Amino acid sequence: MNKNGPGQQCLHAVRRAKELVLQRYSMSWSAFGRSPDPDSGRFRPKARRTGRRAVLVPAALTATAVLTLSGCAGAGSFTSGGGQTVTIAMVSNSQMQDAISLSGEFEHANPGIKLKFVSLSENEARAKITSSVATGGGEFDVVMISNYETPQWAADGWLTDLSPYEARTAGYDPQDFISSLRSSLSYKGDMYSVPFYGESSFLMYRKDLFAQAGLTMPAQPTWDQVAQFAQKLNDPAHGRSGICLRGDPGWGESLAPLDTVINTFGGRWFDQNWNAQLTSPQVEKAVNFYVDLVHKYGEPGAAAAGFSECATNLSQGDTAMWYDATSAVGTIEDPSSSKVVGKIGYVLAPVEQKPNSGWLYTWSLGIPKTSKHTDAAWKFISWMTSKDYIHHVGQKLGWSHVPPGSRYSTYQIPEYAAASKSYGPVTLQAMSTVDPNHPTVQPVPYTGVQFLAIPEFQDLGTRVSQQISAAIAGDESVQTALQQSQQYAETVGKSYQGKS
């Protein structure tokens, strides 16, 4: 075999791309006596128990290999003829599927542009998009990312500055985006991705079941009150849990609601000197509370339940309460699939010590610097995130399908205001009061509510979530899970200590 031939060069490219992903997003594995192998993505011997599922980095390594090899195979423009094909990587949530269903209208209005969608599950999308953008793969012209990736990737020079495009697009009105989202998607004052929808978190509950039980839900309950309600409404004999909470591993799955519980109970990941705090009394109390609540009154199979499973449980009448994303209304209030339309009440995220404990998240659209179709990519993004698109979705698909939480003007549309009267004002209040710069009771050196805005958190958060999921499954105690998590966090904290 020719050691310098194209085939061998591609193998070297795959290995180098994997090394870049490891360098950018992994923790210091030597602290645990093992490390992922850049060729296989598997961990070398002396493995230590980390939960039931593979961590994010091996998934990202696998995605990197596939994407890099596709480039070696000669993958390039998907066009035929004189047009451009814009390739879009997005998460396969319901609002995104609506956009795909309407995309033919965009193509009809823009005959020189063809759209190619790569629709992926949430965890798979994160792995593949991260791998492609971090290694400059160039497979995608538009990527669906979030307020976690955007400012970091902008600082790394991986994303196109969208502010000049916004400024010259008539009627786009970026100042109409909810200010907390606009700020979280900016770097040095410019936006590097724009929100498709935004969300905070709130508590959803069955109004009819509360009325039957003589219970009254406060406008902002405490977690102790939520536990009392869950106990009274738990009815496993009739297939109904008192509450549904995520237990599925993943930094964007179970860790999202759990982090808000940790924050409001007075916990934090690190103190101001980057000393890990995951075995502190506050964190231990919060995690024990969460795990006990799920064990006693939660859904069956909670350790494998994520957003989709809990959405199904509530929409099909199988749980009395659900604490999760405000964007869940698209499923819960959809008359074509939900059995509880009109029966759900919505209140602000439960609290303990810290008020305004809801999270802040947005699925947003950005353009990698490697895109060769930047203008066409922006034309699609500006269509999908415009005021006109929001009106069109409501009129054609129904107002419950409107992407929520992105623009102030959405909440001024009379039809949407009428359709969302039970959840719209609460969503806007939650979105407007969340403060990612001050997420905890005690001061911290990081920003972010349900995540830490540092590159290592993708991996650190996933590893910690696996430990928590194991505790929810009953495979280990909360104390053991937090002790192992503390070791992971200490490794990351040490890398920041002494930095200015």
C-alpha cells in the first residue's frame, strides 16, 4: 500500500480530526487511568464504572470518522445544474419537522436554492454537528446549535457573524428577539446564531385532577409543595404517576431539570476558585430530593425517560405533573395527539432558596465558517426565524405549532395570544426573568443555568448524568454517584485554577 497515497492520507485525516475533538471537548483522562483511543473511540483498559451508557466523546469520535471519510470519498456539492444546495443539520423535534414540511414553499420562492435536511435525534445531532464544526469538515451550511455552543464557537472563529446579514435584511428586526436569547447568542456584541425557538422551564399540571383532589397550585410552588402534590396524586394502580421527571443520561437530558433543582437548593458545581462542589450538603440534598421524588412518585422506567417519554406520559394522561421545557406545549396542546388539551395548568419553575430558577435554552441556527453557500444559507435562516414564518405556521398548521419563546411580537399576535392564554404569559415571564449570569445562590466563576458555559461541560455533564441515572435506576446510591461525579469535576476544575 502506498504510504503517501490518498487512502493513507484520509486515514491520517480521520485520526487527526478525532484528536482535535478529544483535545477540544474531553477532560484530562489520565486522572482516571484511562483515555479514549483516537482510532476506535473506545476507552483503553482499566475502565471505571461510569453508568449505563456510552459518553458523548466516543459518539463524537464516531461521527467525526464518518464525516471525515465522507469528505475523503469525494463528497461535495449536492447540486445538479446551476442551483445551490444548502445542507441543514437539525434536531428532529416537532417544530423542526414543521419547518421541513413547509420547506417546499421556500424552495418555490427561491428556485435557485435546494434544501437538504439532515434530521437527527438530540444527542446524535450534538455529536455530529460538534464533530463537523470543530474539525472544519464543511458538510453543513446551516447547523442547529444552542446558547451553549454559540458564544464558544464564535470565540473559536468557527461561526459566521450574522449581525451584518440581519442589518441588511428588510423587516428582519433582530431587536424583536427576546433579550435574554439575543444576549446568550452573541459574542462581543454580534449575534453568531439566531433563535428558532426559545425556552425556559415550568411546571405543568392536570387542573382537573387537582380540582378533584381539592388541591390548589400556587403561581410559583416550592419543591416541597410539589412533592406533597405528587404524593397525593400518585395512582400506580390506575397507571398514573404523581410526577414525571427526566432520568435519561445526557447533559441536555436529565441534567437540565436537575441542575435547576441544584441551583435553587443552594448548590453549585464549583466555587469561585474552581473547587468542585458536587459533594457539598446543598448538592447532596438537591440530588437526593430529585431521586427520591422519582423513586416514590415518578414514572415507571424513569432512568430511561427523557423529554419525549415524559411528553407522552402527560399528553396521554399517565402523569399528574411534569417539570420541563416551556416548549412542551407544542405537544401537550396539540389536539391531534394529546388527550389533555385544555386540562393543563402552567406555573413558574418550583423554587427552594433561589427565585427565578427556570433554565434558558434556545435551538438556534448558525452558519459554519466552512460553508460555501453563506448567502443562500442566510436566506433560509432568515425565512425560518422571521415574523412572517411564525404567522404562516400559526395560520397553516395551527397556533399550537408556533415556535415559542423567540420573539416578543409572537405574544402580540391576537390569535396566538388567545390560543396560548394558559401558557403564553408564563412562558414570556420565565424567559424574561431568567439570569444565566447569576444562576446560583452563591457566586460562581461560570455562566449558564442548566449547563456550564465551558467546553468541557459536554463531556463532564454527560458523565455526571450517567451517575445520576444509575442512582435513579437503583444501581448505586446518590452518595456514590456524587463521589464519582466529584472526581470528574475536580479534574476539570484543576485545569481552570490559576487562570486569570
